[in-house]
Amino acid sequence: MFALFSKEIKSFFTSILGYIIVGVFFVLTGLFVWVFRGNVIETGRSTLQNFFDIAPMLFLILIPAITMRMFAEERKSGTIELLFTQPISDVKLIAAKFLACEVLLLIALLPTLIYFWSVWQLGAADGKIDVGATWCSYLGLFLLGTIFVSIGLFASSITKNQIVAFLLAALFCFLMHYGFNFIYDLDILGSAGYVVKKIGIEHHYSYISMGVIDSRDIIYYITVSFLFLLGTRISLLSRKW
């Protein structure tokens, strides 16, 4: 399992694509923090709310780009059959790829801590940055990324084409994050609309990104991630049907 985990990490950074993905994410988020309208300098507020608002949209591209090759490439090249013959269970196979994606997610987020340090150093008109709320927001962003990783692995497991895997993952992530809130905004379900809204990721992310940690939100993130990983295992098991 560790060998497969290491292989996935190394393969990501042996190609220029890995550096491009992380670099583009860092640059774009930096523009929203320091340059685009509502930036820290313009508003004079010591907050990274712009960063936490835009990051989910960028994750719709970043994370599918990370996960698209995890199973799709293995299927296309035929190495998936070799993996199935090795003394490693499907659960460990999925776990190795999932953990590798989680590490890559952390690597993408790590450089953005310079925004936090910079704003903390600058202070601003309304005082120092709320450190506790910022760390809570980072936790929410990581949990959001974890769900997207689970969705991306599921999408990659049902196709041999990396581009198709990318598009499916981006679509599924978009629908899970924004789709249920959109249905709620249509106001066609009456009182049931709020229940539908709570199924979507955005409802839970909006609270935790403001520094509000609720055990129900944590349970939601874990449950949805588990369900998509379970779907990935069922997809792999379909080879035996």
C-alpha cells in the first residue's frame, strides 16, 4: 500500500502538470486576495474571506485534474489488471490513491499560508486577523477538498479516458456543491427546499468557512466522502460481475 502511495505522489511531480496545477491555484487565489476587487488592501480588512470564497470554484478544476488519472490511466494502460493480481485488497488500493490525493491537496494549500502570514503581519484598520476563524476556514476547505477527491476517484474509476474522468468529476463536484442550493433558490419545493439545500456541500461549507465548526457539518463531510469511496469500490468490484 505504501509503495503505491509513494508511486502516485512521485508520478504527479515527475511531470510538469503537477507544478502547473499547484502554481495556477496559488497565483489565482493570490490575485483574489491582493489584486481583484474586494482585496485585502482595498478593503483594509484583515481577512482571507475572498480566498475562502473563490477556492471552491478553483477546486472544481484543481482536484479533478489531480484525480482524473488515478484509475482511468490504470484502466487504459492495462496496469489495473496487474494491480488486481497483487496481494493488495481493493480497499487498500483505494486508500493508497485517496491518501496520495489528500497529500497533494495539502501541498496545494500549503503555499497559500503565505497569505495568512502576510495579512497577519500587515494587521489592517480593523485589527489583527482572526486566527482561530482562519484555521477553521482552512479545515473547512480541506474537508471540501476531501469530498471532491472522493468524487474524483469515483469518476476516474468508471472510465478509461482521463478527459472524461476530469469532466465527470468537475460536473459531479459542481452539482454536489452548487446544485442543491440552486434548487433551493428556485423556491419550488416549499418547506422541503431547505432539506434539499442541506444535502449540498455549499450549505455546510458556508458555515465552516466563517469559522463556525458544527459536528453535524463534520459528519456530513465524512459521510459523503465515504459514500463516494464506497461507490469507487463497487465500480472496481464490477469487474467480477
